Amino acid sequence: MKSATCEMLKPTKDSPCRSYVRPINESEPGFCKHPTLFHCIEAMKQKLPTISYADLADYIHCRLRYKYRSIDGLHLKPEHLPEYLKLGRAWKAYIQYLYNGTDYNMEIQSLQLDDIQQAKTNALARAGKDLEIIIKKEGLIGCQYKIYVPVGQEQIIVSVDRAYDDHIVECKLSGRPDFYRQLENLTYQLGTYFMGNDAWEFADVEIIRVPTLKLKPDETAEAYEERCYGDIVSRPAFYFLGWNRKTRKYGVRFWRSEFDLDEIFRTYVWVFQELRETLRRGSWYPNYLACHVPAPCMFLPIKKSGVVSPEIYERKEVKK
């Protein structure tokens, strides 16, 4: 099959394309200054960028989703994120504050939580404090700890919520917390972390349930927060999965030995090969089975309307 070529490709005497932007890091492919693209597709055929775990998960879920995010450079503006993502980001920012004192106000402000969303996170934070949940700092290497995982000639960059000398911790705030109890749903993420550091023996996944109490007629955000707080402290195991009253800890533990790391490595080798083939063919087809799994895709409005709304989406900026 003939290789697909970027329809906007216009080579010049001094550049592969009029829109081509050379990368600062020579190990990366070039970028595109055309307003509808981010990475140069032709350059990616020769050299793949360092791929994050999120990028890789996008590609496994749906080729089109990967294109929207990684090639077109699209992402939702923080204020337009679905509630589950907003609350998840807000909670992770709060946890980082507890462990390293990072100011999380800017992150919270960018999310533009409404009063009820703020009430939910406030209730969880207050309950966590009053339940005296253990904050373990001994052996902590760092929060949002980045490592590079080599896969053949490529590498995957991952960011671990909390990394310790012998284990890692991931935070999951969800309306469907049981999803994260299943090893299969975490195999690629946790398995990739284990591939990146032989010293990590296990992963603790701190799973928290988002409060979903119905708002009463004319109920204020303050009253709703108090009601959520009361419900959380009255049955902490329902909200903090794996809650142990004696140890003041919660979470689900997965051991390194539960993951077939060789199989995950081989899968990634094939995924990178398929990505190169997708670039060559230009076959960014959608996977409709993933449109609502595990939650509605953030790019679904584009697929339905064919329009990229500048009010909802923004593009990554090309670093020149």
C-alpha cells in the first residue's frame, strides 16, 4: 500500500516543509506551525517522540484519540473537563500538598470547580484529616516522580503519583471505584511503572469514591458539604476503599509478581510497530467501543460535530 503523505506538505529549498519547526531536542521529531497540527507527521515517520503512558493508552484505546491529542495537540481547557477528571486532578493536587507542601491553589483555580464540586473535595479532605489517615513520608522519593522506560529503540515517560524506595502509590478518585480493584484495568499502568524500576516490589492504589449524595431543594453548598462529610466519616470504608480502622490506612495492594512484565514489554514492542505503520498509512480510525469506556471520551464532541471549538479545546504550543 502506498504511504500516506501529509496533504499540507510543501517542501522548500531549506526546509522539509514550510510549516516545519525543528525541535530543540534532537532526539525528538519536528513540529508543525500549521494552526491545526502540533507534531509533524512526516517527521514522526522517521522518529517517534518520547511517548507518555497517557499517549500510549490513548493509542491502545483508539487511533483517532491518539491523533487528536498527540499529533493535533488538542486537549480540553481545564474548566471544560468532565467532573470526574476535575475532581481527580483537584484531589491529586491536594495530596501533593499534604506530602510536599506544594501550593495547589493555581491548579484548583484553573479547574474552575463549581460550589458543589468544591464541597465534595472539601468534605473528603476534612474527613481524611479527622479520620487521621496516615501520611507516610518515610522513604518518599518524590511526588509526580518521572521515569523513562526503554522499549527497544523507543522509550515511555511515566509519572508516578508517589514513589518510595521499595514501592509506589497511585491515587484514584472515581465515581466507579470498583473499576480500580481489577488488576486487568491497571495492568498496563502499574506494569509500566514496575518495568521502570526493579526496586519497586508493590503498588498501593489509594481508591476514593466521589460523594454522590443528591442535592436537596434549596440546599446550600455549605450544607451539602456538611452532609457529605457526615456520610463519609460515618462509613469511611465505603469512600476510602480498603479502609483499616486500626492502622488508619486504605487502598488496594498489587504485587510486582502479579504482572507479566515480559508480556507487557512485548505488547509495547508491537504497539510501537503498529504506531509506525499507522503513521505510514495515515489510518487514524476510531474505535467506537472505547467512546464511553471507562468514561465518555473528551474528544467525542469533535467526532460527532466535526468541529474543534476554541471555546472548549486548546492546542499545545510548539516550542521554537
